[in-house]
Amino acid sequence: VFEFKEVVDKVTDEGLQVSLEEARKLDPECEIGDSLGMKMETSTFGRIAAQSAKQVIMQRLKEAERDIVYDDFKDRKGEIINGIVQRFDRGSIIVNLGRTEAELPPREQIPRESYRQGDRIRAYILDVKQYSRGPQIILSRTHPNFLSALFENEVPEISEGIVKIMQVAREPGSRSKIAVYSKDPDVDPVGACVGMKGSRVQAVVQELRGEKIDIVTWDPDPAKFICNALAPAEIIRVIVDEENHSMEVVVPDDQLSLAIGKGGQNVRLASRLTGWALDVVSETNYNKALKEGYESLLGLEGVGEKLAADLYQEGFRSALELSQAEPEELMSIEGMTEDKARELIQEAIEFVQKKQEEVATYSEEEAQQDLEVEEVQAEQVEKGEEKPSSGDG
């Protein structure tokens, strides 16, 4: 056992320091400021002192080991790691990584995915934290970046930087959408990710236990990107609302359910992938809304077919939309003045209010009629119960 003391010119603490003269008796080459290891006489130690020294040494070794593990993993966040399922703790899966353990919390597990002790598992290193009891490594199999990392491992063009993953949207265990872009015009990004006979994408699907993956081409034009994201549905028209960061997407009637997807999944994932709020409508309903909106414009006083067409061209497709406009927005229409614009907007406001009142009145009348019908039916039932049965005499 060695104790280390600092070599000084004048000793002020004999427990931590040694004079240069004494130090050179042990090491002739030492200088002031050096740390000199001096052998301790352990035969004078008692049992308790020896046990305490052992505990301190073991504790320091464990702390050093924890620091080494933390330093090793802190820069590996975002990587995929392999491990073995060791045990289960309150829903979490404890994974043996060899030198340490990691935790896969319930929220980071793919729904309906089950493991047994001893199973091999691949996961994404989500976070690494340092605590007094040691480093805590959090894993994930639901994070969008896990899907990205799997493709990076399977597709050389991604790891080489030729193909780039732009966006990922996931509903873990069910379906995902991934948008890819190629820096090389000669390389098809979707084809690169799919692989020969689907080999690359199938490897990822197999790792995710059958999760369906849609690979689409990213486009800087939001409307084109939306069309790609809603594949395989066919898109007829996209109406962009920059102010509200939303889009109305028109699809053929027979493609509506395909575009929306089961439980709205396809449009929901497309919305997350693109970052735009999407409203998918059928062609029939869209044309019906256009006709009703155009007719509402013609219903305004002083609005003929030409002005209605001009308003429609400027993006005001109904009296309701016109009622929410500002006069400045109408000034680009030929022959429009500020006073006329204000009058037109006021006319639209009054028109919309009148229609809303008519709807409210109609609803009240319907409710009253329903109430009257229920009362009549109740009276008939009551009279029927009062009639004597045929067996009474």
C-alpha cells in the first residue's frame, strides 16, 4: 500500500507533504511539486483500519468504473445498440449491454411487442444521465430517429450522405412515413431505400415486427410534398392557406377512404410528416361547396357574375370568406374602391348573419316539432295501456 505526498521545500502538513531532502532519499530525481508514492507500513494497521481502507478502495474503484461507463456512452446518444433482455422492472425492460445495464421504459416500447428473458434486442440510445448511483442509459424503440438509424444501417447511400432522410412520422407498431431526398439526380432516393426486391425496407420492417413503412420523396414545394405524402391516394387539387398553415386536399370520390386511411391514420401521418394541417375532401363535396359558395356571392346586393368571378379569383369563395376580409384585400380587383370594398364586406356580414339566424330558427322549429311528435306518441301509448283486454268481462 502506498501513500502519495507532495514534495515541498517546507513541510506544513506531515500527512500530505514531504520535504525535498527526505524525498530525495527515496527518489534522487524528484523535484518540488512532484507527487511521491511512499510505501506504508501496514503491519501497524488494526483490523478495523484495514477493513475501512478496503471499503474506501472498493468504493473508489466503483466510482471510477461508473465514470468510465458514462464517458463511454455519453457521446453515443443517437446510436443503435444491441443487448440482451436481463429482467423486467415495473413495466420497464432492463437490458444487459455487457459492461452496464440500460432501461427501456414502457413509453418507449412498441405496443403489443413482447420479450422474454434472454432475448436479443436492438434499440436506440435516447439519453444518458449521470446519477450518484451510476449512469442511467435510456433506450427507445418508438422514437422516429430509431427508424432513421435503422435505414442508415441498411442503406449505404444514406450513410454516405447521397440520400438524406428529411422527415419521419411514426405510429409505432402500426405505420410510418419517411420522406427522403437525393443530392445526386441520378440516384432515386425511394428506390435506394426500398432496395432490390424490397430487401432493404423489409429488413427494417422485420426489425419493427411488421410495422408498415411508406417511403416518399421529399419536395421543397409544400403542395407537391403533400401529394407525395398522401400516396398511394391520387390528388386532384391542393388549396394552400399560408396564413393558417393549412391545406385543403381534393381527391376523387373513390379515393377518399384511401387518402384518409383507417381511422384517419394516413392523413394524420401525412400531416405530421409535412408539418401542415390537412383537410381531405371528396371531389363531389368540394364542387358542391364551390357552387354553394359562388351562389352565396351572387346573393349579395350589387354582385353580378363578373364581380363574383373576380372575388373568387382573389380567393374569396363564399360570402362567409368575404365577411372575414379586410378592405385592403379587395383593392386589387379592377374598379374596386375602398368605400365599395367596405360596403361589400358589410353586405357579406349581414348576409351571413341572416343565414345563421335562419338556420337557428329552423333548428328551433324542428326541435318543437320533434317534441310535439313525442307528446302525441306518449298519449297514444298511454291510451293503449288504458284499453281493457279482450278477456275482461
